Amino acid sequence: MRFGKALVPIFLLASRPPSTAFSATTMSAQRLSEFYPTVFKELPSMEGKTVAITGTSRGLGYVTALALAKKGARLFLLNRPSARAQEALVELAAASSSGVPPQLIECD
């Protein structure tokens, strides 16, 4: 499968520290999946970009996919076969602003 020129290394986006102060107190009060959406708000438009994300059925992978779907990215969701992966696909398709529904690629 060809993803095109616009493949974004999502691990770089997810590992970028937020612009707000980061402390152990902040982390104990919030789970990572609740903390990182503040980072994703700073992302520029992802219109015309293609992103492959693993583990999008829950946690940080799901939050990352949701943020990028809202920014207009075309998504390829790489997950193990599960009912939760199918539910995430439906939720992410509803949130997508690109007009192209995300594609689920089942891996093991």
C-alpha cells in the first residue's frame, strides 16, 4: 500500500513536550491520554497529510488519531482485530474533517 509523500512520523508529534509547564504534579492529576490533547491543539492544519497510527483503539493512540482527524489528516489505523478497533474506526470517522474516512488495517 502506498501512503504517498505526506506520511507524518506521529511518534515525533506525540513525544513533543507541551508548551505549558510539565511537572510530576500535573502527571499525577491527569492520565497521559488526558494531558496530551493540549499538545495537539498547537498542531497546524493536517489537510493533505497522510498519517499511519498504531494502537488507535484506546489510550494515547486513540487521542492522537482523534486530534489528527479533527485537524483534517487522512488516517490509516493499524490495530489488532477487535470490536474496540471497529468502534474507534466509527468514532474517528465521525470526527474526521478531511472528508476521507479513516481506513482500518488489521495487524497482529
